[in-house]
Amino acid sequence: MKILAVETSGKTFSIALNENGKTVVEFFYDCGHIHSEMIVPAIEKILKDTGNTYKDIDKFAVSTGPGSFTGIRVGMTAIKIFSQTLNKPVVAADTLTVLEKALDIKNIRYIAAIDALRDEVYVKTGKKIVIKEIDSFISGLKKYKNKILVVGNAAMVYKDKLAKNLGAYSVSLPESFHIPKASVLASFAQTRSGVSFDKIEPLYIRRSWAEETIPKRNKHENG
């Protein structure tokens, strides 16, 4: 089973090829939001370097967000086109799940959190992804002080506040753990049934910054 996974939910992006549960190759790029320029050339290079073609891929995988609106859209569009053209299934996973699966360690409590800007974070409440104010997020975890790890870029953005309230242990993971990776997504997808390309949708928890601010500006300008 060969799975090609794409993770484009943040300023970094990665592409990985997994064969029978083993990561064959992973391309990781951390140089700003230029996903649309890099994604197809990177995929084609991975396929060429491993002696594969698009037709050799049995299943695709993609992260649905939350995260960068532009990045998510680029990744989803590319995977949907490949899936539709080749009639291959897709496994879609939210970014928080991808972060969690990178830390599949028993007897360690951890929680994934992604910066949502404006002193807010994306987190899971049960199976639902919600937005919480950072102070509210921290308040709900104080009972786990010095006993919980925060994984995701929120651990870096709010490092001082988290360390002060939850203990230094909460932000002790290396930076690499706070970045969702395609290799983790591909491994996760090995045991999941894929769906048709038209069954997957991006996970937008809130409207984009532009969508939220333009109506406010228009209202102000119009008196």
C-alpha cells in the first residue's frame, strides 16, 4: 500500500510517501507561504526519486486544518485533483490529530493546540475542534500543572504564559514536534479507509481575517 500525503496547514509544508507503513521519503519546506509554487514540483520529484508515478499511489492523504486558509486550500485542491483523475481514495485528517499522532506515547498526557491569532487557540473538546481564548485554555489545564505537554505552534507562541501557569514541562518539547508532518499523516492513513475526493472538505473554524475585517471597514466607511 503506497500512500502519498500532503500537509500544508501552516507556513511550513511537507509531502511524504509511505509504503506498507514505512516512510520512504519526506520533503519538508520551511520558508513561508509559497505552497502553491512548490507542491506539484515537490510531489513529482518524490515520485521520480523513488521510481514511482502517480498511478502507483494507492491512496492519498491530506490535512484539512485548522490553520492557514491559503495553505489548506492549496493542499486540498491538489489532492482532490489527483484523487479524481486517478480514481483513488483520500484520507483526510485534521491538523490537531496529525500533531497528536506524532506523540503516540503511553502514560504521558499531552494536548494539541494551534495558534488562532488574537490570543486564541484551536483545540479539541471531545471530537469537536473549537476556538478558546488562551487564558481560558490554560485555566482548564491548571490541574495538570507540571504533568502535561502542549504540542503545536501554540506552545511556541504562548511559551512564556504556558510555562508560568502550567510549568516549564508543558513547553519542553523540541520545536520539531510542534510542526504537523506529512510522514505522520501518511502513517495514520495506512489504517484508515479512504473516501471519494468529493467527500472531503477543508476545516475552516472561523472566517479568514480578510472576511472578518472587510465588513467592519465597510461599515465604518459608510458611517
